Amino acid sequence: MKDVQRLLKKKIPTPETGIEIRKSICTICDPRTQCGLDLYIKDGKIIKVEGSEENPYSKGTLCSKGAATRQYVYNEDRLKTPLKRTGPRGAGKFEQISWNEALETIAAGFNDIKNECGPESVAFYSGYAKYFRPYLKRLAHSFGSPNYISESSVCYQATALSQKLVFGRPGGPDLANTNCLLVWSSNPFYTNPGDARAILKGKERGMKLIVVDPRETPTTAHADIHLQVRPGTDGALALSMAYVIINEKLYDQDFTSNHTYGFEEYKEYVQLFTPEKGEELTGAPADKIRAAARMYASFKPAAILPSASSVVHHTNGVQNYRAIFSLVGLTGNYDIIGGNYVKTPSFLHRAAFIRTREHEFVQPKSWDDMPPRIGADRFPVWVDVIDEEGQAMQLPYHIRSGEPYPIKAVIGFGLNYRMWPDSKGMLDSLNKLDFFVNVDIFMTETCKYADIVLPTCTSVELSELRCYDLGYIIYTQPAIPPLYDSRPAADIIYGLANKLGLDDSLFKAGYEAGIDWILEPSGITLTELKKHPSGMFTPKPQQLPEKKYLKTGFKTPSGKMEFKSKIIEKYEGRPGFEALPVYKPPKFSKEAAPELAKEYPFILNTGSRLPMFIHTRTYRLTWTSSLRPNFPSVDINSEDALRLGIKQDDVIRISTPKDAIEVKANLTQMIQPGIIHMYHGHPNADVNLLFEGDYFDPLSGYPGFKAALCKVEKVSER
């Protein structure tokens, strides 16, 4: 008996203790790949969480967010039942209803709007997590609406847009084989530990590391060269590096001669960006610019590791990233082992080196058979290049204007109105809807404004398919049943498809039948995957050759890599639609708006990752919040703080011409003087209030979250 008690105390899984280990994955932050979880289960409850060593990506490790899985799953803010609003929007007054009533109410409301205004008047939005996106997009299109939109409309898609304009197909960095890695405004030690481990392994074998980042970070600490630029000046730095590479004849002349379009015009344009000019525009020393350009061009193969959104959160963001990705082609590092290697996605943008029918599943109707998507009129390049979705940042304008057709209803899965610039304006727009449904794990501020609220569950309570670029695939099983009366998001989507009466054979067949249909070309079935609860390596991985463009060309209008975009050429004459990757300073900057800068002298940079937070999802967890107890706070350089009489944890006011918020000061030397860095989405200090809704990149519609102007004033001492 004593032995059993000892084993129970130590949470040892044995038949005597009744503790067993079940496998799952963590999707709290849902980056490119998901960390494996070992969940210790006793009497149907998770009592301990560890990293799963079998997972080839995470290899038994967990970050602070994943380590707090139990606090996440069993949080007191969990939604427990479907709810129907009984009071004014925002009052938080709801009554419990059954799932049947909830789904029938939603279906009736959507079908009424469809019959009156057309299916395009209903928008389907996906926030976090991401596993259900293929099913939600199919639901939207099967319903007849082109308006599937997601948080990727302010995250990864503009980075993909930039690469597609240059190459037609994005190429990711081959971290395991590169000899020189250029990390551009990304900090994997906070955002993607798997990439961080790969960087450390690369350094051990002699890989050179160049990091471009306005801040000092754990990643820059390992850099051979750190180019510390001012926010929003990335394009000027890339063009200045190109100046060195071209004029010192370090570029790949065979590639530029035979496989590119617009090289001579690009070559002429970069002559404006000497390293000295680059230093003037970016703040990075000219000698470091030269050294970085020589290192990147000489230590081949070389790769660029971009961020999902840092560079494109600028008013010239896509052009800046086009200039950066042009360096890949300029040096001949595109689609080669160790360079930016092109892998065909298998599922949810990840390549398991298998062929699937994901695209056929998610796109049951052609875009041409539906009305134009949200944002199509304002952002034509987006529509020409991005096949996945509409531009979600245009949702509030579309709701308010009713043009070119009205948006009457929105169903959101994890919709958070604070994600939009001018977040109050977004909330006001949601309140103009006839019908608003939100699906979430927690009772969020946004849920309080919904007409119907549906409770979904976490990744450990459901089954989902995921692929890994390591040639790995997993279909998880629920480690515990869904808590309370919550349901997996996919079950909600399939249930709603049934209530809507959609004539869709794959929805009628059911969730797992749909996944088997998607996987059929690979020869892998769910029956086989279920035998491998930790996942498995694909048995017959596709062999992808280097330089696939030699046979197939590039998926661009010219069939070549484009220094000058033929797609953008169609729209030249519109402001911001230059075919070359033209550099412009941020719209609100000392260079572009000197009079404004006199009153608002600080550069405001928002949304930089912290290791314990991901958007708003882990603020409510005691473990993660204890790691930043003065939150919400803003990072300010110690020299600026001393000049303004600000001490650690003093309350300060951040103001823009749009609005102001008050937060605590976090003094640091990790950022440059004259710049402040603020995390986003906190209900007590919503920094997105400070941005105008039309402060965006004209090509992508992405807000300029990473470079605006503000002033800082001390309010009170701690």
C-alpha cells in the first residue's frame, strides 16, 4: 500500500496507480508545427504534462505555454454550454440553450440572409487554432459564400504574397543543411523552439548566422552579424545588401541571366542604395551591411528565415519583403538543398512529402463562380495571388459600407476584435451585424457581443490531422473527453453543414471520411494512423528534386523569378503599386511625416512576441502571467526612461493622434533609444486602439503595426 501511495505521489503510470500516458499535441500557439504532449491521465483527468520524446519536432521539450497545458484546459473561464444573448450586446447576459437549438438558430438565420441577400452576405472567420480551417472554408464555399477569412490576413499571408510575387511558390529555409542563415526579424527562441534548436545545431557545425532585428534578442546573441535596423526600413537594408552583392559580382550570373525577369531595371534601381545610404536610412552601420552581404553571398548554400508578419506589418511591407526575397534569387539560393527549398504542402501548409487532395477539399467552388471576396476591390494583387481567402482586415469597412454587397452575418471561430487596427471601430462594425456567432474556448470580450456563443474544446480533447515538414504525420485521439458541453470545432462545422441542408457529399460522409478522402492519394489511411498515437514517418515519402523550375519554370506570369512583378505592373499608377521592390519609409515616420514626428517623437512597434504569451490566449494562466507580473507593460529604453524621469513599473501614457492608453513601464537595454515595443491584445491596454483603421500597406491591406509615431508621458509612479 505504501508503495502505491509513493507511486501515486510521484505520478508514476502503472496498473496499480491507474495512471496512464496518452499522446497528443499542443496547439496553444499553433505555429508551423506542433509540440508533442505526454498527458498523464488519472480517473479521466490530466494530472501531469510532459513533452513527448517521440515527436520529431519538439523531441520531449515544451515551452512555458505548453507546460501550462493543465491551466489552459481546466481554466475557470472555459465556456461550458451553448449560449443565447438575452441582453444588449456587450452586457454579457446570456441563457443556456441546447446544441440542437443553437445550430438550428444559426442555420435558420444564415439561410434567411442567404435567401434575402445572397450567400456572400455571410462571412466565415477563423482565428486560432488552425486544424479546422479546411472544413470551415469548405463550409463557406459549399454555402455559396466567397467570404472565408482568417487571422492569416494579418499574419502569414502577406509574407507568402511577397514570395509568390517573386518566385510563384514560397521556399522555406533548409535549416539542417544551410551554411549561412539570414534570420530576418524573427526570434525563434520565443516563437518556434524547434527552429531555435536547429540554429544552435547549425552553429555547432560552423553555420554563419546573420540576424536582422531592431531589438537585442536571444537569437541576436548567437549572431555573427546583428543588423539592428529601425522598424520599417528592412527594404532599404535588403536593397543596400543587393548593391554590394551586384557591384562586387557576388551574384549568380547564370541564374539572373537565364531565369529572371526585370534584373537590369532592378540592378539599376539598387545603385541608389549604397551601404552608406543604407546606414542613413536604416541605422545599421555601412561596414556591417557590407560584411553581411558578403557573408550571405559567399557561404553557400545560404537561406533566409523570415518571420510570419514582422516585416509586412508596415505601410511598405510587401515591397520590403520583395526586396528581401530577391536576395535569394540574386544569389542562386532558391529551391536548392540548404537554401530556400520548395516543398509541396501536404496539409495545412506543411509538407509530409505525400500527395493529398486538400485543395480539392477546401475549394469545392471556383472563385469565378462566386461573387468577389472581401477586399477584392481594394486589394487586387491579393486576389490575383492569394488563393486561400479574402482580406479579413477589410471586414469592418465592408460591414459599414455595404459595398459591393452587404455583410449581414459573421460566424467566427476564435474571433477577437482587438486583432484589428482601430479595434473599437471593428467592435462597432460587429455591432451593426444582423447576426453574430462566435465559437471559442473561453468567454472572451468578443463573445460578450455575440448573439450565439458556442463552446469548443482544446487540442487534447479532440482528434486532428497534422503534417510536419520532417516527413511526419499524426492523427491525434482525445486524451480526455470534451469538458462540460463543449465540442470540437470540426464537429460544430459538420453539425452546422447538416442543419444548413447543404448538398455536399463529403460533409454528409462525416469528419473522418473527409480526412480519408483528402489522404487517399498518399495511400495512408486513418486506420493506419490510429495505430501510431505519437504519429509516424510517411512510409513512401515523395522525393523532391532541387531546382524544379528547370523543368516547370516559375509560377509567375513571366515563367521566371521576377525582380519586377508583372502582376503589379498591371496596376502601376496606383499609389504603392510599383513593379520593382521600391523602398518607402513608413507613412508615419520622421522621414515621411516630419511635422507629426515633432509632437510624436517615438517609433511605436507592437506585437513582438514574448515567450509566455500568444496573442490573448495565455493571459489568464497563472503560470505564464507570473513570468511577466507587471503586464500589461511597454518596453522602453533605459536612456529614454531616465530622460523622461520614468522608473521601472511607473504608469506611462502612450499617445498617437488616434487615441491613448496607459501601461506600466518596463525598462530595458534590449531595444534602441527612440523606439518603444508593446505587446498586443490585452484588454486593460489595447494598443490597437492607437492605429487608424486605414493605416495599411496598399498591396496587402496589412496594418502598419510595427512602425507608427507616438509620444510617451509619465502619469504616476509605481
